[in-house]
Amino acid sequence: MPYYHKIILVDKMYEPGNIAETALFRLIKKSDMIEIIKSIDDFYKKIKDAVLKHKNKKEIKRIDIAIIENVDIHDITLNKLLSLMSAYKEEIDFPLVVITSTIEDKEERAKAFKKGIHEYILKPYTVDEFKSRIKRLLKFKDMKERICKLKKASLRDPLTGLWNKRAIQKEFERIYEMSSRYKMDFSIAILDFDSFKKYNDTYGHLMGDEALKIFGQIIENNVRKSDFAGRFGGEEFILILPYTTEEGAKVLVKRILNQIMDRKIEHNANPPHNIITFTAGIAFREEFEDIITVIQKADEALYYGKKTGNKIVTFKELI
């Protein structure tokens, strides 16, 4: 059964029905899950394997809060865990709660927060106190996830699900910096539907939208995680392909073209195929070229393809 919240309780002295567990069971819903781990070393290994060896990575992403009880903030494994969390903030984004029997010390508390501990609870504590703190953390975690989803949604094209113009601009800036600083090679492909205005005029805008959706899905299914695919505007799309040659980009674009043609979406105003097709221009970043130059080269190749009827054209083929 799918769960809404997942809470990890790490306690080397764990006993069923202790205060932390009692408070959690009073707080959680039926769809939530509590996992008990009796060794901080086991928990650290689990997290380390997830981020470094990609083992059960999805499980780590599902953790909402991790609570470690009966541990000193100077514990070697705890500090290794905190260092790992600091180095892999995107992969490990759950709040960490430490429950300790250390005597109240403002300096120690400040050190704990500086190290990345979100809540520092001293023993003895009550069920109500613990419940209140965890409830607040869960609320903040849910709020953070909602904000994150809204941010991502604002960068997505609502029709195709690909990145929108705003996201494309951000990616241009990122690639510009990466290529300038690290001399990163990349290829760019610009894909443009053939006679799409005629398609909309003939079959209607609803059918046009449906075709764009299908195209977006095909692109999404074929690009790698490291690739960037966005809707440039109207019926034009852009692919930014890091560490990919023109030949490699051509193989990818040809695969996408074959898949859209295999759908045989009728388009009688697009001879000779009379189905939906697109034309693509591809360019590779040569030494000292910035991303704008590469886009211009891909656009030049696209223009040549439209003019000659060649479906996929690389800039190298023009020179």
C-alpha cells in the first residue's frame, strides 16, 4: 500500500513503545510508515549506497524525516552522515532530528544546527513536545515540496510537458557558463514540424495540440537524463545534448523522426508522405564557440533542410 509520509527512527537502544515511537504513532496517519533501524552505521550505509552506488535511490527520496535517538553530536558516524547530506543536498533532502541526553548547552546546540541538524531534542522530553516538533517539521517538508512542484510546473510547457521558453533561457545561461569554464562540448538540434499551420487549418487546433502532445512524449522517451528538451515556440523544439557529436545527435533525431512517422498521423497537406513529419537542423559546438553561435548554426541547417526537403541536416553538411 502506498504511503504518504515515511519516517525513519534510528535508535541503538530501541524498545517497542518508547516515547518517540508512541508520539509518532499518535501523529501519523494510516497511510504513513515508520521504519525502525537499530544502528546508525546501518542507516549511514543505506544513505551512502543510495547516493554513491544508486542502490534504492527512490526509497531515500521518500524519506520525510529521519530521527536519531541516543547519539552524541560528536559521534563519528553521525558526522559522516551530516557531511554526506551536505555534499548531496539534492539527493538527500529530508530533515534530521537528533535526540540526545547531553546536558543543555547553547554552544552545543549552535554547533548542531551549524552541522545541518534540523531539530536538537534533549532528554527527558514528553510525548506532546516530541509530537509538536515532528508535526512542524512535516508541515515545513510538505510546504517545501509544494513550492518545488510549483517552481517546476512554472518551467514546463503545459501542453507537451517539455521545458518552456523560460526554462530554455535558464539552460542557455547554464550551458554558456559550462562551455566557457569547462570547455564542455555539446550539440544542438532544432526540430520544426512541417506545414504545421496547414495542419491546424485542415484538422483544427485541437488535433494540432494532440499532435504536439504525442511529439513531446516521443522526445521525452528518447532523450537521456543529461539532455535538455524544450518547446522553443509554436511547433519548434530544441534539444541541447551535452558531450554529443553531430553524428550522435543525428542518430537520436532520426530515431525520433522514425517514431513520429510510425504513428502515421494523417496530414494530407504535407506531401509526399501525407503524414506528420518534421525537419531538423543540427550543429556541434566547435572550440571557442558560444551557445548562441551553435544555435545559429543549427537554425541555418534547419533552413537548408526546409528549403531542400531533407529531413535532418547537420551544419557540417553545409560547409
